[in-house]
Amino acid sequence: MKIGIFGGSFNPIHLGHFQMIKAVFEKIKLDKIIIVPVGVPSHRENNLIDGKYRFEMCQIAFENIEKVEISDIEINRKEPSYTYDTLMEIKENYLNAEFYEIIGEDSFNYFVEWKNYKEILKNSKIIVLKRKNRNEDERKNVLKDIKLKEKFIYIENEHFNYSSTNVRENIELGKPITNMVPSLVEKYIEKNNLYRKK
């Protein structure tokens, strides 16, 4: 069994995340992708809305998408979340599976700074969603001190010109987000009055 793990803040989840998942399924024949909204982030100030909302938005967004599962494994932790710990915990439930961590190129740039990154490479492959205008020399420089370079798989992802930050900014300014998030997620945000200035 081949399982992808896609972690992120998903604050909120948006249509670009759908493009990423679609690209991975098209290029890599995975049996399942597990979406993992972060709990307490390890690398930055925690300015995320409550994990309950982010988890439920992910559930709504992927409700009818086959082979996608939403995990609350990190949201339920009180301590900071690290990819290595999550991978090891999920691995306990799928002892014979082959794992693929799915990351964006922005995260890839700092991969060698991740907790136990060498152990992550021993236990999974890394799918990197490539950004436009990035050359191979830059990628090689990131990996210059990594021995298991063959563990990295690069996928071209359709470019989208917005992020979760842009979605939140539009909400604060009263601008539409219709073309940025799934319609049911937009309704959920409105219903729960999320991301509006207090």
C-alpha cells in the first residue's frame, strides 16, 4: 500500500490544495493521501484559528474525494507538531505501507533543518511540488549534504497565484473568495464568522 501524507496549516484550505492533490494522484499511483492539519506549529508563531475549524473545513472540502482521509493526529497534540513524529505515529497503523511525504518547494528549501530529517528519508520518500522559475542547480544546492537524493520525487504542479494568507486578507477586506476556496468551505467560513476582524 502506498500512502501520501500531506501536512499543512490549511488556514483555510483552498482550491490550490486541490490542484496539489490532483497532481500527486496523476503522477504517483498512491492508494491514499492523508491530510494532516497542523496542531501547534513548530517553526513559527501560532496565529492559526482553532484546529477544530481547520479540520472540519478539510473534511468538508474532501468529503466526496475518494482515497483522501483527514487526520486530527496533530490537532490533538498539545506539544508542537513535527513531521517525523507524525510519520512514525501513522506508520504504526500501516506496518507494511510505503510512505510519501508531500511538501511544497518552500518547505523543501529548509528540509535539512527539519527534526530528524535523515530518519524521515529512511522511512519515506519525499514528493516535492515544484514551483515555476526554479532551476535544478538551486534544488541540487538544497540537497548537497543529503545522501539519499533518490528519495526525492519532483512533480510539476499547476501554478495558482494565491495562498491561504490571500484568502484571509480578502475576507478581512470584504472581498470575494469564491474562486479561491470550495463553495462549501466558503459557506462554512461565513456561518462560523471566521477570519473577520474582531
